[in-house]
Amino acid sequence: MLEKLEIKETFDTPYINFDPISGMLRIEGKSYPANVTEFYDPIFDWLNEYFKQPAYETVLHLKLDYFNTASSKILMDLLYKLEEIYHRYNHRIKVIWHYPEDDEDIYETGLEYSELVDLPFELKSYKFIAEK
């Protein structure tokens, strides 16, 4: 059985928590690693294994406070991969884009992503509380 994938958040990389049993996939925090491919390749490898025997439903929670252009491209690659699985295998997939209620840029980015892929996509606001 595929193990849970958990990667601790760092200064420039997000927290990753992918649970193969529940189908809950979480990416949270900031994403601007020096080498975006090096950071995200193991995540794509895990997904390739996961989709051989996925949970009944897969829900991807994206809750990023900040991400750079390279991470944005990787996120689109991730969404395209989910879209392919969604259509090819008729697998139940949902994306929830969490954005701070007062951050129009992150909201707009989520809206753009939702229009670029044919997936169930929800935009969900939250109150951002800055760390002291």
C-alpha cells in the first residue's frame, strides 16, 4: 500500500500532506523553492503511484499565501494531471482553492486556474492572520 506523503513546510517550500486512504491532498504555505522541479518531482511520482489505486474521491486543497512563477507553472501541471485522470478514468476529483479573503491576486489566480481546467473547482476564502 502506498504510504502517506508528508513534507514539512520550510521558508520557501509548502507543507505537503497527501493521504492515499482518504484521498485528501494538501499543499499549504509558500512555494518558491530554488529548484522547483527538484521539490515537486517526488510529489508527481507519488501521484503517479496513487492514481493506480486511488481513493473513492480525491480532493486537492491548495492554500498558498505566495508562490512564484515557476511554482505557478508546476501547479498548472498538477491541475492538468488531475484533469487527465478525471476525464480518462472518470475518477471523482475536486479542487478547493483557498485564498485570504482580502487577497484579490490569489483569488484571481484561482479563478484563472478554474477556467483553464475542466474539473470541479471551488474558491473558498479564509481570514488570514499574520504571524507576529
